[in-house]
Amino acid sequence: KMVLAQLGGSISRALAQMSNATVIDEKVLGECLNEISRALLQSDVQFKMVRDMQTNIRKIVNLETLAAGTNKRRIIQQAVFTELCNMLDPGKPAFTPKKGKPSVVMFVGLQGSGKTTTCTKYAYYHQRKGFKPSLVCADTFRAGAFDQLKQNATKAKIPFYGSYMESDPVKIAVEGLERFRKDNSDLIIIDTSGRHKQEAALFEEMRQVAEATKPDLVIFVMDGSIGQAAFDQAQAFKQSASVGAVIITKLDGHAKGGGALSAVAATKSPVIFIGTGEHIDEFEIFDVKPFVSRLLG
Ligand code: GDP
């Protein structure tokens, strides 16, 4: 899989070059950090985050005060690993649904981000774990949204609710909730409208649906290939909905992946899954340490 391979390769090369130097001095460390920063910037990580990472590593690796004989290479490598992990870890875990205990999870994101696809993937993932998920289509903005959700849900044998006639997303969301609460669904997933861009109407609608359904978790779905726009987009959603987790989609394509780091920073929420294809099971749990380990090869 292509997931972040380029970024990982560049960082690994920078570390290897540093390791090959005969003596690790300020110059070698500086060059290494510059290489890593360049790789992060090229992968669309926000400039401020890259600068902070440099500062943090400098704080950990103080060459002058390191005792003679300490393995500087190892300390630098570990500091880079720790920093990458920190960038992806907001320090508080996301809400996780429990089997048999009713939860409501609301999905938000721009149109085309992969929101509807991801709702089904998320439902299917939990169904296979023994949950009784259900899907509510509260996207009344995009023509065809309900049909798409219906098709996906039918294929995966997941109960769904929506309407071709009703234009009020809040009404549909509330009706769907009532229906599936009666059916003892323990994971009610609400798909909301997207828009092509961040606009006031979208955020107002999100607020109303959230107020009416009181979700246990709001998941922000972001297209991993949107580049430097990631930070601002994620922040705009965070400001309007109480985003508690992020799912990055399309990491199988040309995504450079830095968006994941920016989305975490902007929402102060963890990435919980990534989308790695259009198919329902092309969906992976996101764990920071294994991910960074894999990234650095
Ligand atoms: P929405 O408008 O946000 O609901 O987006 P959709 O769920 O309709 O997805 C938009 C397009 O992206 C569709 O063609 C999906 O098949 C595709 N898509 C969604 N997630 C992924 C992914 O992880 N990888 C790839 N390659 N395509 C995806």
C-alpha cells in the first residue's frame, strides 16, 4: 500500500544519512532535521507543525549536554519517532461504542470526502464485531445520497432509514433514531449533508442535527489528498461541530498523508480509521505507534 510511503522513505533516508556520519555534531543534526522538515512540508504538513517539531526535537536532543559515550544516533532516532507519534496523538482517546449499549455516531465532512462510503464501512466493521448497527441518511442536500446509502447498506445487510420526500434533515435524523432505538440497534450512524465547500448553511445544519440527536461521537471525514487545505478545513469543522474523531479517506491513492497530521492538530482528535479503497472492507484501524513504525520502515 502506498500509505504515506513517500514521507516515510524520506524521513528514513534522512535518519540513515545522519547515522552514516562519522561524528554527530550540530551540523549533522541540523541537516537531518532540515531533511525531515522538508519531507513533512512536501507531504502537506502545516508549516507551524513542522517548526514545532524541530523545536521539540532540539529540546530532547541537546548535543552539548549529552554525556560522552551516549548513543546520539539512537537518541535522535527515538526523538523523531516520539515527535511523529505526538503529532498524531492528541492525548485523549475517542469515544468507542460498546456492544449492547445504544450509541449515536454522527458523520460530518465535505461532499466528496467519502462520508457516505465511510459510514457504511464503519457500520460494516462494527457489524462484524457483533454490533447491531443501523444507518440513517440525513443528507437531503445531495440528490442520490439516500440511494447510495441504501445500496451500500443493502449490500452489507445493515438496516437503514431515509426519505425521498422529506427535505428536513433534522426530522429524518430524529425519526431514524426513534426507529432504530425501538429496534435495539446499539450503533446508530447518522450520515449528514456535505457541501462542496465550507459554508455557513452546512455548519448550521450540522449544529441542528447534532442538537436534535445528541451524538456520543461526531466523526469528521476528510479526503486525505486535499493537501495543505487540510488544517483549515478540519479546524472549520471542529469549530462548528464537537468533532471527537477523524477518519482520513483515500489513502490508497495519491494522498501524501500529511493531512492526517494536520487534521489531528486542528481538531485535537485522534484518527480512528483510514480508508484505503472504495470497497466496504478497505478500511483499517489507525494506531499511532504501529503506523509510525511502519512509516519509518
Ligand atoms: P460523500 O459525498 O462525502 O458522501 O462521498 P462518497 O462516499 O460518495 O465518496 C466519494 C467518492 O470517493 C466515491 O467515488 C467513493 O467510492 C470514493 N471513496 C471513498 N472513500 C474512498 C477511499 O478510501 N479510497 C478511494 N480510492 N476512494 C474512496
